[in-house]
Amino acid sequence: MEKGSRRLSVAPQAWLAVMLLWAVAQSADLYLLQQGHPVTAFAGLAVSVVALCWLGWPVLLIQPLLLLLLSTLWQVPLTLPLLLAHGLPLLAAVAMLRWAPFDQQLLRLSAVQRLLWLALVTSVVAALCQWGTAQQLFANSVAQLALLICLAVPLLSFASRWVNPKAMRSMSAGLKAPQRPPLWMLLLSLPTLALLHVIPAEEALLLISFIMLGSALLAAMPGASLAIGVAGLWLIALPQEGEALQNLELTYLALISGSCALLGRLLSDLRRAYRWRKSIQSELDLSRQVLNACPLGVVVMNAEPLNRPISYVNQAYENMTGYSAGELIGQGDERLSGEDLAQGGMLLLREAMANGEPCQVVVRQYHKDGRLFWDEITLAPLINARHGRYFILLHQDVTARERLMHELMHSRETQLRQARVLSQTEAISDIGGWTWAVGSEDIFWTDGVYNILDVPSSFTPTLQSTLQFYLADDRLRVRQAMRHAVSHGEPFDFEVQAKTAQKRLIWLRIKGFVQQENGRSTRLYGAIQDISAWRTTQQQLRDQDQRLRLFFDAPILGMALTSPHQQWLEVNQRLCQMLGYSREQMLKLNWRQLTHPEDLDKDLRLFHELEAGERDSYELEKRYRRADGEVVYARLLVQAVRDRQGQLEYCIGLIEDITERREAEQRYRAMVEFAPEAIILWDAEQGIVEANGHAESLLRCRRESLYGKSIEALRERLQQKVELPDLGEYFQQALEGHQPVFEWQLLNAEGNARTCEVRLIRMPGARPLVRASFNDISDRLRYQKEIERLAFHDALTGLPNRVLLNDRLGQAMARARRQNQFGALLLIDLDHFKHVNDSLGHTLGDQLLCATAKRLRERLRDEDTLGRIGGDEFVVLLDGLGESREQAIDLATRIAAKLINGLQDSLPVGELELAISASLGISLFPQCEQEAEDVFRQADAAMYLAKGAGRNTLRFFSAEVQESLDERLTLQNELRHALRRNQLRLVYQPQVDMHTGHPTGAEALLRWQHPLLGNVPPDRFIALAEEVGLMTELTRWVIDQACAEQARWQSLWPSRPLRMAVNLSSQSLRNDQLREDVVSAVSRHRIAPSLLELEITEGSMLYDVDKGISLMRSIKALGVQFAIDDFGTGYSSLTYLKRLPLDRLKIDRSFVRDLPKDSNDVVLVDTMLAIAKQMHLEVVAEGVEDDPQWQFLRERGCHLGQGYLWSKPLEAADFRQWISEKLGTPDKQKTG
């Protein structure tokens, strides 16, 4: 059955034609039934099968509907046999088409065979659906088979391409389209059909048989299909004529129709095969002519056999090799190899054949007569599924080309070798050649010139560009030399300087000579040589000579050249100074005359050995006599200089004055002799060779008794403190260059053990000498132990200090984590201990601390650690308090309560009995990722909670305390970045005249607007800034910003001066930088100093009053005003107050809040106003919020006020707007 894609390709008009044909055939069947004729064949079923082949499965749906429609039209009742006879055969046909589909155009013999099988199966199923006897069933099946063959063969053969053209093209791909029957046969078909209806059925059957066989023989498949179609039409018309064929006749008709179809298909295939073979033969003849005409040798080899035999060769290959085709065909591929089977090209060709890949090689081949020729072989694999695998080889005689190529390569190699030799010669000698055609700009360079001038090879030189490489002066010189050479024919040779393309300055030697023709200069040849290195070498040689001369004359060593006759040939100034003679005097003397008589024999003996060739140098220490008679100790080194025959030409002598060194050695010997440590010198071969005086007293023996003894002799007087290796091992280490240091114990004269530190050092020189020093370190060890004790213990109480406590706390925490137990750290701070120091003195205070430490120790467990970390703070480390937190808290609480109660009993301090209390903070460990420093910090925070709770109590560290600490730490970190991130700003609260209500200035207040924390109050970060050391930077910023804003006020209201008040902290008054910050801000913003007011508090003067007052006075001298803020709330001292350079006094808001109702506040405010009046100070009242307060203060003589009654603190722009509303339009706008 066809696929859906083929059904969809049926054109609508084809559908209509098929449906019309189907309806006609069905109508013919129903008409015969209506007329009462017995139906022996179904034309409708035959057309249904054909439609099924064309249209596919939709026929199964259309067939019952069409049958129902036509039966109603012809008024024929539908019976079950009728429905089954038309339905079941179609289902059988569908199954057959699924199992054995075929070409609908019947272009293959197999398609005709499958159609006949389909017709047979369908006819049998249709006959079975018509009830009756076996004879009736046989008759029906034969009639249906004959009709199905007679209708299906012509319809499928002629109409399939028109009904479904796309599907037919794809199914018949590669086959020639079926031919139509001849026209004359078509014209005779109609008379033949008429004749068949005229003659009797039996004669008509014989006639149609002859017609079908004749048509098949004449026109093959088209003629057979036409004749079978005529038979089908005749068979359909027989019932209408009242005639019928017998079973045997129907069988005969079916057989003859099927045979005719098979015969027509066979004849068509034979004709097509004949035409194809004829066409192929023509193509082969043409190909053979083309191959024979091809100038290339063509060889076809069969790739299947192992020896790859030759199947074909053309004439060109026969001519090329001298072998005939008969001699080559059937031979193996070794015929191509000639006599040289192992050449590389043949190996590549064989490998390509083995892999079935194309390739091209050039190989050596041999003619039949033995001549060698070069063969270029191109291999192309040819794979034919029908005829197997072949190789096509194209051969071309390239002997002439190879010979020419060989000659060119030989010539090229010769030229390359010459060019390489020239290039290497140029590179070795730094030489480059050039040629200039006289009168042109063209100039040729060799590679050497390019290399010398650092020019890339792509550069095209000209005469002008070449001259540009020379320096200006030398460029003119070269140009003139070239002109002179051209005009006079004379060569030139001189040195010039040039600058390369890489800006290197080089020296060149340039030479040139002229080629003349007919007396005229035509070409100038030349060369340049880079002589920079040569000139550098010459300069170095000159410099070396100069250095040698300077070295010879250097005032370091005496140097001399002496002759074999012991005369001075040359001496330097240092030798003359050493011996006290001038150079001229020295050259008249010989060295024997200046040598000390006692050293002359030894010197002469060594010189004679050198003169005789027994040695080339010698060295000795000797004495010379100076011109003034003094003796000079010298170290002499003599080196012989000989000629080629080995004879002594002269000697070089180096004389070093060692007089001072000898004196230094004597001083060193004296220093060693009287050194405070015992020193001995030990020789690896001779034993002890030297010892100083202190060694005699330390070892209790005379030094002479030690000389010559081994180091083991010291064991009698030295005793090892610990088990150590043998002494010999230490001395061996010293000989190897190490400096071992170890301790020994010495029994002194009283028998007491003294610890000595022994140091071994090898002495310089080739002699294996070791210096051993013995130093008594008993006192030093005792001091070290004391220092270690002081480093880890409190000097006053002897308790562990913070360093040791940290170490023990870390160990306790690790142990607690390991054992899954809790511990606790108790921080104890004595309450009001400062009063004891201030009232009773520090001596009694120290005694109280010692008594406290003793009392605390008595109430602790043995495993607990008590320490002091400074001042009046003690720490108790409790370990192993239990596995549960509750158990640890209970035990720690009981121990802490015992300590607090124990301190409440009086302590004996000198002649006094003192009772004290303590505040105690407790932190448990380990918790989360807690570190030792965290435990200390948490206990300290808990201790401050205890102090805040009234003292003499204890508190545990809690999550709330941790949260407060974390918040404090967060504020510290954020505050450090607040200035840089522009999170700080100033707001301004107006100050007004209490009598007129006019503004007189403002107080600058600092605000911190954090993006996450929001508005942070000043009381939370001002004290924090003082603690972390940011107050200086913060104050500098506030003063600068305030002065900048005041400058804006001054520019807006120049006739109404407004004062700016800025608060200072206690730290600012102790900082010498404050005055410079004020001066810098005032001068930078150009404001009147009198308009800046600095406010201080009473508490800021508690520390270093004199320094604070001095700083205030120096700032006051600039014109800056001062005010005391929050007066009456702090440490009020009228003594200090009268010394302060103040201008204003500010009454704190706590005194103003309840005015005038609170009588106490009234008295206090009156007192403050009286003090200010007597001290000639202006008074500013803070926190004025209602009219009664304003009225009261104004009546009492208060000058200025500040508070919400007039305004809350304002942003800078809002404050300027507020001032504009109070004072009117700024002066600047009025003048504008």
C-alpha cells in the first residue's frame, strides 16, 4: 500500500477521475443485478483494487459509502453477501500490499508477478463471500480473476503516472518511462472490440487470445496492456449481451491474460536491456578512443587480487615503457617498480593502494631497453559496487622536467652556498657590501649592511637614505669622498660614526673604489665594517693600561720590577714612601742593599731557586732598612716573568708594610692574655699549643703543663652538666667550620660547681687551630631565671601575669573542649582602691594588694589559677567545673561568693586593719568560637555590670552584654569610615538676644546619619570617638565645616555678624594640634576669628589643667572666643574657672527646665548669673522652651537664649532661610 505522502500527492482532478471510473464500474454491476442477470464478475471490485493501489487506505472508507449511494440510486437492496463480496477482498488486498508492495506502473517483472498474486488472492476471497457450491465458487473466482487482470493491468500501466505523478517518479527512479502502444494499434482496438461483440463468445475468445499474444510480440508491455484492456471491456459487456463464458473458458482467459502481461513485461525488459547495452558499448568505444588519444599513460589495475594485476593500458603508456599491452595486462603491480622497489615514491604509492587513498608521486622507472626515466604517477581509486575495486593510474614522463629541476637545484645550492659563505663572512667580520650606479639614486646592499644598520630586509635603500644613517659631519665627509672618487677614480678608506635604525651609535670603517668604462666612472663599489667592538677593545686596552698604571702607583702596596741582577727596574711611589727614598735614588740601588742583614740569606736562597727555574714565585716576611735607619717589617711576594726559552727576564715584587699588623698582633696577644675568660689554642696534630693567664687560674694548673696535651686532658678538671658527645666530636665540628657552643660545669678551688659556656672557633689559616674560650655564666643563668620569672609573674604579688594567664587559659579551653567540660574566668576589681592609694599612700596600697592576693589564694582550690593583670584587678581561672552549663554556673557562683565574702573580712595591712569589697565578673568557656581574648573581654564586661549594680557583687556575662559589645564594635568600625563616606553633617541651633529676639549666631551640633543604623545620637559616638582616637580628626573636620558655613553667613549678612559656637572635647584640649587646626580653618575660609566660639565643659579641665589653660590662651590670642558649657553640672572649681580665658557662660538645660516653678533652680540660676556678672561674662541659657522661662531669664539679666522656643537644630540651608525670615533679605541680594 502507498504511504501517506504518496496519497497526498494525488491531484484533485485525478481523485475525481478515479471516483468517476469507480462509480461507473459499480453502477455496471448494480445495473446487471437490477436487470436480473446473474453476475459472474464484479467490475466494481476490480476498479476498487486499482483505486486501492492508487489512493491507499481511504478506499476502505469510501467503498461502503459509494456502494450505499449507488444501491439507493439503482434501487438494489444491499445484502450481506454483496457487502462482504465488496469489503473483505479489499482488506485482503490491503494485507497483500503491506506484505508485497509493487511498482504501480508495472515497470519491473516483479511488479507484474505481485499484481497477479494480488488478483488471485482477491478473486478467491470475493468468490468465498458469494455463497454457493464449490462449482459456483470456482466459477466466481475464475471470472473475478480474469476481470481483475484485464482491468488492473491496463489501468495501472497507462494511468498511474497521470494519477500520482510525484510518487511514480520516485518509484520509477532509474527506469525509463513506459512507452505508449503504437497509434495504429490504438486505432485498431475499437474495430477489434466491435468485432468481438459480433462473433460468438468461443470464437471471440480465440481471437482475443491471438490479439493479446500478437500485441505483446509487436509492442511488448504497452501492446499487451492494450490488448488485455480490450479483453476486459469485452468481458464486462458479455452479460449485457446475454452470453457467458464457461469456467474453462474463463480460466483460459485469466491464464492467457496473465501470461500476456508477463510476456509483455519480459519483452519490454529485453528491449530496454538491449538498448542499454548498445548505449554502453558506444560509450566504451568512445572512452577507449579518448584513452588512446590521451597523451598521459593510463593504467587500470584490479585492486581485489593481492598482486593487483593490470587490466588495461593505453597506447601512450605502451610508448612510454616500450612494453606492449599483451606484455603488461595480467601482470602484477611490481611491473611499475622497475628495478628499484625500495624507493620512497614507490613505498608511498603502495601504502596509498593499501589504504585505498589517492596520491601523486614521482618515481624512477625503467624502459624496456633499460633506459631510466622519471615517471609522475597519479593514483585514483575507483570503487564500483557491480564490478569491484580498481585503481586508475596516470603516468607522465617528467624526465626532462626532473633533469632541469635537478640542474636548477644544483645551481641554486651553489649560489646559496656562495651567498651563505659571503653572508657568514660578513656576519663574522661585521662587513657589508654596497654598489652604487653613478648618477642614480639606486644603491644595492648586501645582507651585512642590513644587519649592521639594524634595517629590516623589506627596506629599499637609496643613496639619500643611506647617507642619512651617518652623523651630520661624517655624512658630508662621505659625500665628498664619493664625489672625489668618481671624479678622480681614487679609492677611499676612513672611519665614521653612524646611527642605526634602532638608534644605536656605531663606528664604521668605509672603503670604496670606482669601476670605470672608457675613462668614465660608471659604478662605485664599497664595503662598510662595524668596528665599534674593535674601537671599544682599543679603548679598553688603553683604559686597562691606565688602570694598571694607577694600580701600580696606588698607595696600597709597594710594587717593583727587578732585574735578574737584583737591580730595581721600576718602583712605585708607595714603595718609595715605605723605604724613605726617592724614585731616582731607588733605581740606583739594588734590593740586597736595603734588606736587613739577618734576612738576606733566606731571601737570596729563595731568589736563586727562582732564577734556576726550581720555582716561579716565593713569599716571605722580611725586614728592610729605611733611609733614616728605621726597620720596616714587610711581607714580600715575588713572581718570575720568563721568556719563551724559560729564561728569567724580570721579577714582579709586591711589598706590603706589615709593621702595624705586627704591632696589632702583639696588642691582640696582650688582650688575649689578660682577657677575663679562659682561652686555649688547640692544634689537631700538636694538641694544646697556647693558653692565656686566666686559663691557668680557671683550670688550676700552669700553662706549660697543658702544652702538647690532647683535649681529653680537660676531663680531669671539667665535668659535663648533662650527657654530651665526646669533646673530640665538638672540636671536629669546629675544624669543619662550625662554631659549637655548649655548657660544662667546673669545680672551682672551693669545690663549688660553676657553669661555664664553652665556645669553639677555628682560627683563620691553613693550620688546623681551634680557639676554645671558657666563660663563667653562673651569674648570667641566675639572672635569666629571674627575668623569666618576672616576664610571666607579677613583680609585686608573684602571681601569674596576663601573659602566663593567657597561655594557661588557652590550654584550659583546649582541655575543656577535649573533655567536654566547662570552665570559668573570674575578673575581680577592688572597689574604691584608688581612695586607699590617695589617702594612705602607695606603700600601704601595695601591701593591701599582697594581702588580698593571699586571702584569695586561701579560698581557691589547688587546681585553680590566681593571677594579677595590673592595678587592682585579679583573675581567677577555674578549670573542670562540670559537663553541664548549669553545674558550671553553680560551682563558679559558689567560688565567686566565697571570694567576695572572704574579702569583706578585715585585712591586716601594716599596723592597720582594712576592710574592702570587690566587683566580680564571670565568663564561662568554651562557647561557640570563643577565643582567650574573648573570654577576658566578656569577663571584663560582666565586671563592669557588677560595678554598675552597686559594687560588692558578681555578674555573669550574658547575651545582652555580648550584643552591647558587638554594637559598640560595629559603631567603632563604622565611625572610622563615616567621614570618608560623607555620613557626618552639622546642624545649627540658633542663639537669640533675650531682649530683642534677634538671632546672634548658632551652635554647631554634630549628627551622624548612617545608611543602615539610621540617625546615631551624639552621646553614642562622641565618647566612642575619644576612645578609639578619632576625636582629633573629628574636631578638625567640625571646625573646618563650621568655619565654611560661617563664611557663607558673613558673605550674606556682612552687616550683621553671626557667631558660630563649636563644642570641644577633653581630648581636644590636651592636643597641641588644636591651635593649628583653628588657624588653618579661619585663614582658609577668611572669617573673623571673633565670630568663632569654642565651647568647653567643666569635666574637660580635670586633667592637666595648666596645659589646657595655656592652649586656650594661645588660641584666645588669635581673637577666638571661649565659652564654658553645661556650667554647674560637672567638676566645678572656681579656682580654675577664674583662670580660664572665658567670654561666655552657658547655663545647662537641667537648671532651666523647671524655671520659674522650682525654687532651687531659681537660686542656682541667680547664683550663676551673679558669678557671670562679677566675672564680666555673657550668659547663654540652654533649653528655653516656653515664654515663662524666657521672661524669667530676661528679667534676671540673661543675655542670650537657645532652645525650642525659637527653633530646633536646623540643616544649613534651613538655618539660612530662618535667618532670612528674622533679619530680612540678605545684604548681598539687596545690593544686587
